[in-house]
Amino acid sequence: MYDAVIIGAGVTGAAAAWALSRLCANICVLERTEDVCTGTSKANSAIIHGGFDPAVGSLMAKLNVRGNEMMDSLCEDLDVPFQRNGALVVCTDEAKMGELEALLARGIANGVSGLRIVRGEELFRMEPNLSENVTAALYAPTSGIVCPFELTLALAENACQNGVDFHFHAEVTDIRRDEKGLYHVKAGGTEYVTRAVINAAGVYADEIHNMVSTQKIRIRPRRGEYCLYDRALQGYVRHTIFQLPTEKGKGVLVTPTVHGNILAGPTSDFISDKEDTATTAEGIAEVLEKENLSVKPLPRGKIITSFAGLRAHGEMGDFIIGEAEGAPLFFDLAGIESPGLSSAPAIGEMAAAWAKKALGLQKKDHVIEKRKGIPHFAELPFEEKQKLIEKNPLYGQIVCRCETVTEGEIVDAIRRPLGARSLDGIKRRTRAGMGRCQSGFCLPRVCEILHRETGIPQDMITKCGGNSRVAVGYTKGEKEPRDREDGRHPHEEM
């Protein structure tokens, strides 16, 4: 029996769980996959938008600006990397300067501080690698970059620290409301009874909503493809470089990441399949062509991977937040597309305010405010590395050479609250496998550590849950892996 069940463990659901964990309530999160942050939240631009783009008076505008304001203290408390690197919206055609000035006026009306238009020498001093066709840009100093994996995981872990239950492999298949007003949510073979439901199911939020509401909604998945460049290009751009927005969104951006890569994308294409995150030759070609409208050509040989993510587009053109028609105490957090990552803390705050009032909840007397993340060994000063190895020798064993990720970090990722149970889960928490070889060298060792720490048989270890098994069989006629005293797998000798 729960006071509220949150459906979805992306950044929106995690933020709602984090905010509600500050209240005296019994809360749980239901996630259909094996981990936190497996949908839209794992594949986006990783941008904290300033708030100058959404329509004046919209929920997107209000929650973007509020979420941006919350980000510094939130990321400090939860030990999440965040940088206010600022953004430039570039104009390459003097005839479109009116659009840039309109964007400035919209941002001012939305309450975004520090906005101004820059030109000429000042602009190219700020970004020497801008395309020569750029004539002016809107500068937004409050824009930033964040690690979306770490933000989502941190919100979820802190919610867990404060008593929120998380249930994975729990896909919601039915919701009904009984004569007492309680909701019965069937998920993963279990029935959860709750006073209230908070729908944060991303691209599936319409299907969850339509199980209970008399007014139906539709969420259309919009696919965006990206190219990620090697950290050898660190510093190529310092700000997030946007193009003037169109009806398809903010266009192809070029931005640094908090870990030193350069990211370019996304495309914007409506698709019918809510699981279709495939990249396409046409999509990648579009990214490579359009990135050159903003910056000087990036070296193609430095691309280390491409990927695609899905945005949950609501047909209303704004976030769909509020109590569903005909379904008391069923609260939608739907249609959360860009600037959803930026808005997430404020959306969580809004959900908690609703729950506090609707359910008559009180604030907790004691809350764990701080969360300590996994130490990133590669980024530590030499003296701190030494101390860490002395305390735990596993931090002296490098597993991922590209990103300098140690065995100690991987073990921490598995053992901590809501620990990793898949290769992608470890990747999102530690960056093992995110470097230029894309796990070509470290994957076998990571599998061994995951097997050792969890007991999951090596032939059952998955890349990202479900049927994504890494191993398809055994070599040399083996029926099962042999155990060794040194913990190594026999394939290391072949």
C-alpha cells in the first residue's frame, strides 16, 4: 500500500521521487526496464537551457527557468558535474536578425537574466571556431551543461536514501480505481495499491494516461540522432552553439560535454515505433552537414560513436502536467520533451506540491540532503589517487583504458543504492566503455566483475536488460565457465 506510485524512472520520475521523498509518505517508483535512466533521459543533448526559447507564459518557460535556477545547489548537494558554460544562438543571415531579436525579447519576458546580442570581434573572441558565415549571436550566460546520467541517477539514489522504493522489470499493464478511490496498478506480475498515481512514463505516458482518463492524449516519439567526438577535441567550442529555432526545434547544436567531448545533433524526425533508437545514414549525414552552419568543420576521424534518442512530443505543444480528466489523484507529467532535462527539478517540485496538498502530507523532520557520487579516479589529483588506492586497492586496477576507469569505481557502481545490473548501467555510472574504443577492450573484464559481484551468470549478462545478452555460447565445448582462484575467466588465455 503506497501513498503514491510514480511510473517511470527517467529524469522526470526520478525528480518527482526526489521531491516527494521530502514528505512523510510511502512512495514507490515502477520502471519497466532493468535500471534508472534507460529511455529519453540517457540520450539527449545534456543541456541546461536558459529558458529563452519556450513560449511566454507556457509551462515549458516557467519550469525551464525555475529548473535552471535550482541546478547549482542541486548538483552541489547530489555531487553531479554541472557547468554554466553559456550558450550562443547564432545567426548566419542578416535578414533573420529580427528572429534573433525576437528570441531576445522572449527570453527577457520569460525572466532569463544576462541575455544580449553579440557581434564582430567580441563574438569570435568568445568562440574562435565559429563559422565565418556567423554574423551575430544571442548570448545566454545562464545556460549550462550537465551529465544527464549522473543527474538522473543522483536524484533516484537520494530518493532511495530517503525511503522511496524502486521496482524494476515492472512494466505497467493495467490500472483500475476501486470503489474506495484506491488505484490498483498491475506491473511486472505484481499489484500495487496506492492512493495516487504520478505518470512520468516518457514516450509511453499517453498509454498510461489513457488507461484511466476520459480525455485521451497522444504522445508522438520524435527521434534525434547525434555524433559524439573524441575528447582530443576538448576546447574546440566552449559554449553551446545553437542555430535559430525552427518548427522542428532548436536545430543541430554543437556543444562541449562536462566530460570533455564535443557533441553534435540532434535531427528531428517523427516516427511510429517507440523503441526505434536506430541511427540512419541520412540522419548522420544531416548532423554532419548542419553542424558546419555553426562552426568550422570538425574532423570526421574524431567521431567515436553515434546514437539516437526519442523525445516525448505532446500534441498540445507544451508540457502536459496536471490531474487527468475523470481520474482523481492521477497526476500527469507527460509530453516532457526539451527543455525537459532543464525543467526536471522544477517538475519534481511541482509534483511534490500537488501531492502535499492533494494527499494532506507533511514535510519530514529529517531528510538526507547530500549524496556522494562515485569518485572519478581519472579526474582526481595525484595525492587523492594515492589515498584512494591505499584505502581500497581496487582503485589501482585500471579496467577501462580509454576513460581510465578503475575496478573500484565499477564495484562501487554495482554495490551502491540502485546498483548497476547491466553493462550499460555500469557505463552510465562510471563511463567504462564510453571512450574511443567503445568498450572493445574492457567489456570482458567488466562482465567478470559484474558476475563476481552479483552472481549473474556470464551468459546471462546483458548490455541493457531484456534479450540484449552479450554472450551467445561457450568456446572449446565448455558447458559453463570454469572458476579460477585468481578470478579470471579462461578466455583470457586464448
